[in-house]
Amino acid sequence: MNKYIKENSFSKDKKTGGLIKQLILTIGSGIALLVFALFASGILFTGAVVQRMNSDIKENVHK
């Protein structure tokens, strides 16, 4: 009986540890995707701003 209780509690701890690892990996992946998305949109936005500034400069030169 005592052996059964120990095995059962160990498997429960192992299961909980696996769930915690999975939760940490999921949250970490979500944060990584969010950072990547913000970084990529920042690069695209910066490129759009630079392109617009260049076109404004060209328009002012030709006036």
C-alpha cells in the first residue's frame, strides 16, 4: 500500500512538472513571436518612413 502511494505521488509530480515545462515553453514561444512581430513591423515601418522622407526630399528638390 505504501509503495503504491509513493509511485502514484511520484507520477503526479512528474505529470505536473511536464505541464509546467510545457507552460513555460508555450509562454516563451509566445513572447518570442511577439518580439519578432514587433521587431519586423518596426523594420517595415522604419522602411516606409525612410521611403516617404526620400520622396518628400525629391519633391522639394524639384520645386
